[in-house]
Amino acid sequence: MARKGRATERPVEPEDVTFDGDRRDNDHHSGEPTRRALVLSGDDPRDTSLEERIESEETAWSGRIFDVSRLRVSLPDGREAIRDVVRHPGAVAIVALTDDGRICLVRQYRTALARVTLEIPAGKLAPGEDPLACASRELTEETGLVADKIAYLTTIATSAGFADELIHLYMATGLHASESSPDDDEFINVDLVRVEELVDAVLDGRIEDAKTVVGALACDAIARRLEPGE
């Protein structure tokens, strides 16, 4: 029977700041809904009135994969708040497509969810590593597949409310078999499934992994735009 670790004491919370979920001084309101063309973040002059200024930051916990920082920030109305932020080096994920329209998925046990998940191949960036090179490396390490061509798709912020992790998504084509070499703690099975099946599973809520949801829908959208007459 596994032994549980000693419980970590919760830090004493300062009384002069606001925390996520507090409603003690809820005297402000959201902006009125506005019908407009899409304006990306940072391009709207009103965005400056929403910014928070970091006053201090300390590492609350340090691990091998990520750290957790506690930030004290100034809010737009002048009050101060505490933000706990996961500092992560970033990652890549690969939508690997075969010539006959199948997408590569890995089956891997995720301890955090206590079950096996079905995901597109992915991996953490090494310090200073080029994301494209990382995508090529991770695809082969996890699946044993080598791609003749890898193209950038998009970047997603996985949990913007508490983490700075960015995952860069790539599409890999021209696949041919090589030899896999997963990490020592990675045990993986590899499936090749039709894109349509994966998209249906995403829309039915049977696939929950965020990068896989985005990758499947991006792949479907690209295919539709390339259809004759579109």
C-alpha cells in the first residue's frame, strides 16, 4: 500500500488582498456586450484598462517539470490580488496524418486523471529548443514515425487562468516507419484512426484532451476549406 506524503501547510493568506472567487467588494461590472468585428487581444485600446501589474513574485514550489509561483499584482481599480501561476517551459503536439486519411493517436496512462487517455503525440520543450525540431523529435520518439513534412498549425494556451504553458501544434505528413524510443517512464500504444471518427468522438464529448480536441477540429476545418468548390 502506497504511503501518502506529508500534507503541505497552506500559506497564510494576507488580509489586504483579493483572491480568486472573492466577492467582498464586488462593486464593478463587466463591459457591455458589443457587436463588432473580431479584435485580437492587445489590438483593442480598451485592453490596457484590464491589465494587472506584477508587484512581486516568489517561487512557492519547484519541480522537475514546472514551478509554481505566487504573484502579488495590482488590479485595474488599484486593489491588490494574489495569483498562483504554474510556470511551464511549453510543449508541442503533432497532428500526424497518413496518406490514407488516418490520424496518429497515442494511448497513455495519465496518473492525474487515473485512466488511459487517447491523445495526439506531444512533448515538453527543452530549454531553448526550437518547437519545430521538438515536434519532429517527439513524433518519432513516441510513435516511431518520421515525417517528410511538418507545418505549423497554431498555438494554444492550455490553462490561461493559472498556467503560462503554450502548446505549439504542427501537422506532419509523408509518414514512414522508424523505431520509437519513449522516455523511461512512458509506456505507449499507438493507434491510426480515421480523422472522421476522431472528429465525431470530439463532438460527442468522448475525447477530452485539449490539444487533441483542437488538433482534430483544426484538421477537419482545413480539409473542408480544401474541398473542391469551397
